[in-house]
Amino acid sequence: MIVLVAIPLVILSRYAGGWGVPYFSFNTDRGSTCTNDLTGYHCDTVSVSDIQWWGDIKLPSETTVLSSHYKSTSDFTLDAVVAVPKKDASQTLKSTNKTFGSCQADHPTQLDTIGLKKVCVRANDATISSDRSGPFADTLYEITTGARSDGSLIIGIHEESR
């Protein structure tokens, strides 16, 4: 009798997160651990692969995640701070400029920029456009970059659906 009850409980606890059962965890295909809630799911620790996937940003394989959070309901929010090694910083900065545009002077940022040099903020929050030609027409973004004294590149990523 106990076995008949235990087996379905083990199956439920193992697969419930993937089935979307609230308050059960699951792992994404790209390595993040997420938890379902009543209206969607959230990930408190997001992998570099998921940051690239959800954030539409190219990052080198040796990138380190310093902090991250992802929330998905009918909308989404991605917040992450990553560190790119010095050897990959220049190429990553070029890629970021190509994807998100040039720096905006005096634009506020959510990233703590104390100790960073060459701080640059790219954002489309002040852009009102009905033109769907841009890659982020339905996403608000703020991408902040800055260099540490050791030459590594810090990237603050904030993206959310409009």
C-alpha cells in the first residue's frame, strides 16, 4: 500500500516542475533552475546560456554571472550583471554596440558603476516607435557596460517586455 502511494509521489515531485505545477522547480534546457508560481515562473540564478537566449546578447563562454533574475508571466523581465574576461572584452563590446546601439549621454542606469571606467548606457526606454524594423520593438532594454581596473568588462542587462 505504501509503495502504491510512494511511486506516484516520487513521479509527481520529479516531473511536476516541468509540467508547470506551482511551487515546483525545473531546469531549463540551458541550465537555469526555475520555480513555477501561480502566474508563470521565475529563475533566481540564470545561466550564461539563458541570459544570451532571453536577452538576445552574445557573450563569450568564459563569462561569469555576478547576479541574475528572470521572471516570466504574460510578460518577462531579465536582470543580470555579468563579467567578461579582459581577453574577450573588446569583441564583446563591439557586439554589444552592434546589437544595442551607441552610448546615451547622461542616461541613468540600474548598475552600480562605482569603480567602473568608460561607463556606457544603451537604452530604448525613451524611444517611441511604431516602426517594427528594429530587433527590439517589443522589448525595453537598458544595457550598461563599464571596465574594471583589471580590464574585465562588466555588463548590466535589464530587459522587459513592453
